[in-house]
Amino acid sequence: MEPFKKIKSIATPLDKVNVDTDQIVPKQFLKLIQRTGFGQYLFYDWRYEKGTPRKDFVLNDPAYANSKILLARDNFGCGSSREHAVWALDDYGFRVVISTSFADIFYNNCFKNGVLPIRVSDDILQKLFSIKSEIEVDLETQSIKADGIQVSFHIEPHWKKILLEGLDDIAVTLLHESEIVRYEKSHKT
Amino acid sequence: MNITEKILARASGKTSVSPDDVVFVNVDKVMVHDVSGPGVMAVFEKLRKKGMIIDKIWDPERVWVAEDHFVPAADKISAQNIVSLTNFTKQFGIKKHFKYGMGQYGICHTLSHEEAMVLPGEVYVGGDSHTNTTGALGAFAAGLGHTDVAYVLLNGKIWFKVPETLFFKINGKLPDHVMAKDLILKIIGDIGTDGAAYKTMQFGGTGVSEMSVESRLTLTNMTTEAGAKSGIVEPDQKLRDYLAARGVTKYDEVHEDSDAQYEKIYEYEGSEMEPIVAKPFSPENTVVARDLSSVELDKAYIGSCTGAKLEDLQAAAKILKGKTVKIRTEILPAAMSIFRKAMDQGLLKIFMDAGVVVGPPTCGACCGAHMGVLAKDEICISTTNRNFPGRMGHVESQTYLASPLVAAASAVTGKITDPRDLK
């Protein structure tokens, strides 16, 4: 995986709660056994109407064309455990998702694919939604900087290490399981 | 320790664990189906490209495979998907593959209990979010993403952060017109779709000990809709009898200590429960069924791992006996073994006499894949577990979640109907 250091980008505001993985990648695209190329199906049913981009959907707004940060509402990634949802976000170009809460399996799937999910308070999320300029996410310092805002975020220590070094979770855990337990223990808050 | 902590402690070789501890546990059973199987294959492919040799898995005897989301194949790609899954099980020597059209098969979470694939005290993981269901058998059961399942298939282990437990104490039996589905919808409405995020939901109290094992499975099934890591019920004689009827008597039950701790205890009075319906577009959007009596429907769907077990079909038959449905109605038993019992008990005749279509076991329209999906603006009452936009078909269709009693009563009237109000 590509190491994750700092991401600076316009953030795409997806103003919907309870976005489930079926909306992230509809089920008709699950019958594929490759792991790549899912970006074209991201939010497919919202993005397209009969194959034509819907003008009223945020991903089709040219202002967000090169965005690497997705702003989402409560309980993002709920529903089915399909990892294709994260594969699609990553393939499309999103490396960060910021929300107030995430569904458990989706949250874990993110780290395994180099995507950083960040939980923030309602207030902060609201402010981020109102910002039109670039947002900077720095994993090393665990901070978000944007127009008039600077906040820190929490991340489990071993997930941080994996993202920073671009390690593959499966390779890491194969070799270092006792280390992960120690690492978490020593950094337990 | 509570039951979840004790199972995780035992599986990780520790004498004691507490919430938030990270533990590496030995896994007893793993399940993949026709969505997660190909997902795992994709992860294996990625690892192979990095030079990893994957020619065997940890223990083929502990892995089982279900075909449920895309059977019967509705198109060429679905058919190809099953071929890929079959090649996968052959390649790695997995013998327990429940194949469509070859005897017993069905929805993975239904097979887990119908076939006693998972036993009390075990750690069970599956490539599906409703893996939680099987916690009603007194096991730790949790869903994983494809990378995690791939990891378990290679190593037989996985790490978990020990979850906090929310205990739901149900005092007294549910009334006859109320089912476990109503209770779990009520709970989700109260705590919200992320009310149990990263936590275990444990169910107990006299209301749960009075319940059948199938009803308990409905409770644990929908813990997923409250965001839970797992759901669990402590083993008792009812569970032992249920497993004995399936030829299994040897297992190592885990019971909680007398000083078990829970993060929070919620109490519900069984006798006060009412038929509940979750409105579109979230399972937490709950109201009493009677408040929706003016909602006109296009379809009733009785199916899925949540609402097509034998007692769910029996409940529907109780309502449909001698009646005719007013809207399109489908009943899809969740496994062949249940389909057969429904036939032996005369339930299929009742359904057909009422005008209902009875179909083969499949996740089918519950996940909007095929077999009766909804058109734009269509409104469905369903015994399934999710009603997010587009879940059962068109993104502008609507699904109301309900118990089999409510769904069947509504099929008869064409409007959302509390079973008590059916004349």
C-alpha cells in the first residue's frame, strides 16, 4: 500500500446519514472477483440515471473532481460487510472519510486498504461541511487543519503505524501478532 | 467475566480479559458465501501478485461455504460466480459446501443453526455482516471483511478488541400477537442504528428463556442493524434440545460468572410489547404497526435469514389459513430443510391456497439482487432486516420491516395491518 502521510484536498460533502455499503457499491457489481476497478461503480445508483451522470449528485460536481477526502454523516458504511465498498472509495481516489460514526466492519476494512476513517464531533463535522477551501489531514500529528479549524483525532496506534508505513495488514499480522497486542497495550489510553 | 469475555479469554488462552483488551483468538469455524468467497479470492490474488504462495488454507474442515445471494443464477455472471466459488472450494479441499440444487442448501445464517455448523462456546466468523445471528447458539459470532476472512483462512486466528456488552433483559413472555422481530425492532428504535456500535448485545431474562431458539436467532440477527459487533444468548436446555434434534450433543458451553459486568442493562416488559414496524429508510425508524394502518402496499415478502425460519412460516400460515392475499406475496423458506418441514406440515398448501408464490431459498429480493425486486415507487412490507434506499430494488422503492404475523396480515388487507385487527 502507498504510505499515508498528509493529504490536502477539497472535501466532497455527502450530506446523507446511514449511507450503507449497498449505496457505496450496489450489489449488481459484487459478482466480480478482481479487486480493482470498483471506482466506476462508487455510489452508482445515486451517480447515474440510466447511465447518464445525475447533475444533482455531489460526485458529479466538477468542483470536487480531484477530491481525496469524503465528508459523510452518522453511521457511514453500515449494512453489508462487503469490502468492495472500501475498494470502490479507494479506487475512485478517496483516501480519507470523515464522519461522526462508522459501522464497525466498514471501519476495519478501511485500514486494510489504505483508507483513513476519522471520527469527529458533530460540531466539527458541521464546520467542515461549510468549508469550501482545502482541508489538510496529517496522520503523523493526528490533526485536521482547515479554514479556521485545527482539531486532533484519535486512531488506534497499530492502525496508524500500518497506514504511515504503507504496510499491508495481512502481512503485518502474519508476522507480528504478539507485537500488535503489546503495541496496543503500551498505547492504551 | 460475562459470556462474551469468557469465550474470548478461552479462545486466546488467557485466564481473564476485559473490554478494550486486544486479543488474538483461535477461530473455530469460518463461513464464506457467494459474495465474500469471490472477495476472498480477490484478496488471495493480490497477495499472490506480491509473491506470496497460497496453495493451502489453515484447516479446510473448519471452513464451510454457502450459496445464497445469487442463486438461482439470474444471469450469466451470477452463474459464473458460482462456478468460481466451486473451483475455490475444490482447490482448497473444503468439503462442506452447501450447493444449490443438491439437497440441503440455503441462507448461510440459517444453515449455521439448521445444520448446527457452529456450537456453543465457539468463536465463529463469517464474510457477512449478519454472522451475528449465530450468537443465539451461545457462540461468539461476528462478521468480517474480505481481507480479515482471507487472513483467518490462512492462519486460523484473528484479533478482536474485547467489546463492551449491553444486556437486554426481557421480563416475561411476549403476547401471542408479538414476535421476536417486534422486540428487536423496538430495541433498535430505542438505541438507534449505531446504538450498539463496537459492542455486544446480550439477551436474557425470563422473556428470552421462554422464547424458542428460532426467536432468539431473530434477536441476534438484527443486532447488526444496531451496529453491534456480535449478539449472544447464554446456552440453556432449550438450546441443548435444539442441537440434540440435529444430532449434536458434545460441545463445551460457556456460562457467565456470577459477577459478570455489563456496560449497561436495558429492561423491557414482555407483556407490554406491541407489533412494531420500521418505516423507510432505516431500521431505527420504528412505530407501532397500528399507526401505519393507512399505508397501502404493493407487495409482501416473507423471506431471509431474519424472517423465514420454520416458526416464521408457521406464523404466516396461522394468518393466511383460509384467506386470500390482496397484494403480490412471496414466501421463500430460508433453507431446504425448512422448506421440507413446511411441506410436511401442510403450510405450503395454505400459502398456495391463499394465492402466494412460494420460492426456493435465497437472499434474493432481501438484498435487492433478484427474485422479485421492487420497481420505482413500489411499497413492500417485508420480514427482512434492512430498508435503506434501494435495498430491495429501485432506489425510490420503499420497504417497511415487520414480523411475519404483520407481513401476512398486511398481505391479506393490502395495507399495513396489526394481526389483532384482521377480521
